[in-house]
Amino acid sequence: MNLILHNANEPDLPVLARMNKQLIDDEGSKNPMSIEELERRMKGWLLSDWKIDLISNSSETIGYALYQYITIFKEQKEVYLRQYYIKPDFRNQGYGHEGIKLLLANRFDETL
């Protein structure tokens, strides 16, 4: 299993919004936001201090992570992982676990 991370950009917003909608549905949330509203919300996060990474295998995007670095005390930094999503076709095969390991090694470990 060879996964890669890449920073999301504006052209990725439609894909992110669809995955976010699926996450909302999977969780049974009563969030009434449409795909268009979710896309606008994702854009707002991209333009702020939130980070969004797409998780891909060799052929397609299989998920994403939305997170933010926060400072609890003057010298203690943490990561707040707000959303983590793996597409249904890739669940229960180790992709979710590998995605977290990749985030820990390449994103989270740098700042903590």
C-alpha cells in the first residue's frame, strides 16, 4: 500500500465537498448543508489557518484530513484533527490506518 499526501487547493474543492457530504451522511449527522454550501465552507478553511490534505493511492484520491495546529500552552503544540475521511471502497483494508501513520510522520510530527 503506497499512499501519498498532498495539500488541497481550490481545484480540489468539489471533490472535498462530496467526500465531506459522504462523511456527514455516514455519521448520521443532521447537518443540512448542500454540496455547494460544503464547498464554500471548505474554501473558507483553505483560506484560513486550517490545513487540508488529500490522501491518494497510485490512481485516485481515497480520502482527506482536515486539521489545525493549536498551542495549548506557550511551548506545547497539538494537532486538532477535525475531519478524517476514507472512501467506503477503501475501508477495512488498512488505508485509514496507513493514512494516519502518514499524517503522523509527515505533517503532525514536524510541529509537535
